Amino acid sequence: MEARSLELSDPDRDALTVFRDDTGIWMTCTSGDHEVTVGPLALEPLTRWFAATPPQ
């Protein structure tokens, strides 16, 4: 599988990167000099959660 990523940032320049590869989903949050990465996470629970969450 080809790896895919989504990068988002807020006005304070904090960032969220969501990365998908063969092992699952990885999420990295960055704020200034601090960074936290979690993963691999299973794709199915995230897909169900996004599908059940109405847009605001």
C-alpha cells in the first residue's frame, strides 16, 4: 500500500499529521518544540467514528 498523509495546522501553528501505511493509522501532534505520536491505530474504529459524527 502506498503511504498517505493529511496535515492540518491551526492559527497558533500547532499541527496535526495523520499518516496511513500498511501497519495502520499514525497521528502526530506538534506544538512548538513538543511532539507526540501515537500508532499504529486500527482504521475501522476511526472510520466508524467519522461516519457517525455529523458535520458541524
